[in-house]
Amino acid sequence: MKKMKRIFLIVLDSFGIGEAPDAADFGDAGANTLNSVYSSGHLEIPNLIAMGLGNTDGVTCLEKTASPTASYARLREKSRGKDTTTGHWEIAGIISEKPMPTYPEGFPREIMDEFERRTARGTLCNLPYSGTDVIRDFGEEHLKTGKLIVYTSADSVFQIAAHEELVSNEELYRYCRIARELLVGEHGVGRVIARPFVGTPGDFRRTANRRDFSLIPPEKTALDRVKDSGLDVIGVGKIGDIFAMAGLTESYPTHSNDEGMEKTSELVKRDFSGLCFVNLVDFDMLYGHRQDARGYAEALSRFDLWLGGFMNELGDDDLVMITADHGCDPSDASTDHTREYVPFLIYGKGRASENMGTLDGFFHIGERVCRELGV
């Protein structure tokens, strides 16, 4: 196998392509993010279809192509979870045998008491909640009292919402670091998330200044292997947050898909050797959780349009890999992530297409990255 110089691994956050065999165990029987997005009537993805997305096992809503330009597969997650951290860690080689803790009745009093003591602020809510609903319901009281809005979801997350005019972003990030120090061991949630917002009662809006504070991966990942071999590992979007910077040489946080694609376009013009790992979060954050199938389809169509130009920029020693970390069906009964297969597409100039079928484990991606880079 010819050794590659650069790999661009792009995660379309939440782009599932059909229920996994154990979906019912997670309350996700029948989930299919791709089908829901396609059914909106606003999906135009000629480049992904040309790569072989429609030829992938289990995909029935897209047309098949006689001569795919990429190798293609669907991957089944082995870890016991369906969240961002678990999915990305498995992509990089870590299988989470035990699900990260969730809190359907809120966080225990001892955690909240210590958090309030260290931050010198009270808290509101402490329940599973929609991110947009929680600022609608508690935002005015937050402004009047100065108390922080703490909430969770079906995922392993501790989320802190605060109005930017009352709590600066840096102050909010400091509170998140305090929570991260507290939430270890049996209460080691996957992520602590800063959720700043602006506006007035009746018109509160979340901003793009979100930050994620993840656990440090418990063992070395594919990112560490690539970095330790002397190559670059560049994170774009929330990759640096997800891996707590472990295994990265550079990180470029972004505020939107457009910013993430723009930064990736800059990096493809730069001379480096190794891995550029990209997360495009809008699919999940703005459309999946908010059950906006049309918005999801339009965002995916914009990505596809950008992808066509990006592939033209690749050199002969470059690969682009496209995948996802879980599903988030915008048409199912809940606003939560969904347990689904994810796609895996590999494109390189002059590369023959291969139908890789169905692969058991997201870790095949990290293994392939290392193999292609000669690590």
C-alpha cells in the first residue's frame, strides 16, 4: 500500500444512515437520520452519491452509481453509548464497554453543593432539558438572581447556560473547568458543556461560543500513535475539546460548519504531514436535536457543494475520509441522539473503489488512518 502524506478525516456530526441492530435497546427502533433528511425533499448531494453513499449497505433512499469514486462501508458502533465522546473515541480506537453516567433525575446534591461552593453561585433547573427550552424557562430567573442554569440530557453531559451580559464567556469556561474537576470517577460524565446565550425574556438565543470539556481518553488513541511517530495531528472544530487535546499538535476551534469548512480549505493548501481531523457540529446541534429535517438537508447539501471543490485541491498523496459519530434522527419521537450505523467513505485521486460492506466497530477508521500514514 502506498504511504499517504495527509489524511483529512471529516466527521459529519450525527449523520447516521439507519438503525443499528441494537437500536431498540437504546429506544431508537426505526431511527434513520439519512432517510428523514432525504424525505424533506431538500437534499442535493451529488458528490456523496458519486462517492458511493447510495451503494452502501442498507441505504435505500439514494440512487446507486455504477462507478463509485470512493471506497465505502457502513460501520456499527461497539461501545455502549451513542454520544459524541464515545463515538469519536471509538473512531480513534477506544471501545467504551461501560456507558458513561447519565442523570435522568438530575445530578446528586453532593455534586451540586460542591459546585455551588466553588463557583460562589447558586444553580437553577438540574434536570434533563432541551437547550432552547431551558433558557426560555429559566433565563429570566437567571438574570434576576445570577444563578447558573445547570441541566443535562439523555447523553452523559453536564451543561451550564449563562447569559453573556451577566457571565462572560471566560468566566463561564472557568465554571466548566470547576465542574470538570468535580465530575470524575463514578460521576465522570463524557462532557461538561458551556452554553452561553443572549437576548431578552421571550427572545433568548444560544450563541456560537459553546465549549466542550471532555474527559481525558483513558488510553492512547490513533491520534497519539500518529503524533508519536512525528507527524502532525490537527484538530478542527471541537476535536480538541473531545480529546482534551491528547494526541493533537494543533487545534482550531470553530463556531459553525461554514467556519470549519473554511479552515479545512485553508489547511489543504498548507504543507503538512499527518492527520487533519475535522468535526462539523451544526448537523447535530442546529438540526438533529431541533428536529429540523429541512435545515439538516440544506446544511448537508452545502457541505456536498463545498466537498466537490475541496476534493479538487487534494494532492496525489492525500486522502479524504468522511464518517459520523452517531445518529440524531430529526424526525423521530425524541430530540436525543439515535443509535445508528454511520457511513465511511475514503477518496483519493486515482484510487480504485472498494465496497467494504458492513464493518463491526468505528475503530476501523483509526486503524485505516494509521495504516495509510505508515504508522
